[in-house]
Amino acid sequence: MNNANKMSIIITLIGILITAILIVNFDAQERSFINIVSIVGSVASVFGLIVAIVQIASIKKISEITNQAVQETKAKLVEKLSVADISKAEKLTREIQAYIRDKKHESAHLRLIDLKSSLLQFQVSVSFKDNVQFKKYNKLVDQIHIDIVNLSDLLGGAPKEVDFSEVDNHLEQLATVLSQVENALKFQI
């Protein structure tokens, strides 16, 4: 039994005791049924209001505790989703490397665009920022952007050479960073 319920029972008992004392202290002539009902109704109303206030305060406190627990759970869930997203981005990096090795440049280009979108989302994650060398990460994101532009130019027919070993190097560095952040987040949660 919680404190609010205990308090309500005590208040109710006090109300019953006060009602009984008032009825006993009435003169015999004033102890009509109407007067007794009036006293019982008045005391019950006052003490009922007090019990209602106690119960409302208790519900408010429970609601605040529940809301806090929901927020904490939500934060943990978002972090777990971030770990899954980071893992997915790391696998996507490996997939792009395979497309480059197999000279499937169109597929590599499309997946690089998907990868860049994920990388930009990670930049706003506080927990991600806390677990990465942010300047190095931003430099890698910029390099991936340049790789996308260069690959896009190549696919568009521009007479531009793309150094795929350099693209692979950027992807490998990125995969390492993502793996490090993923492991750091897994062991924090």
C-alpha cells in the first residue's frame, strides 16, 4: 500500500471520528435525521476533498516518475538504434568497396549517396560526437562527398579520372571509425 492510500485511509478514519463526535455532542432535540445527514454530508465533503487532493498529488507524482522512465527508455532506445545504424553504415561501406572492386561504378555511386546520408545523420547524434574524433570524421565525410562528385562526373562522361584506390582508402578509414564508435556505444549502454 503506497503512502497516498495510507494517508487517504487515515483521513477517512479521522473524518468518521469527527462525524461521530459531532453527532454525539448534539443535543437530543437537535439530533434529527436531517441534521445528522447534514453533518455527515458536510464532513464527508470536506474530508472527501482532502482525500481527492492527496490522490491527485499521488497520481501527479506517479505520472512524473513514469514520464521520466519513458524518457530514459526512449533515450536508450535511440542509442541502440544508433548502434544498429552505425553497424548498417559500416556494412554499407564494405558493400561499396566490393562494388568498386567489381567495377560496378553505378551501384557504388548510389550506395555512396546512401552512405553520405547516414553519415550526415550521425553528425547530430550527441553520443556519436562523444565517441569520435569529430574533425577526422568530418574530413572523411568531406572526402566521401568529393568521391561522390568525382564518381558522378565519371558516370556522366566527363574526361575525369577517379583514383579508386583513394576512394577505397577513404572507405576503409571510415569503416574503422564507424567500428570504433559502434563498439564504444555498445559497451556504454
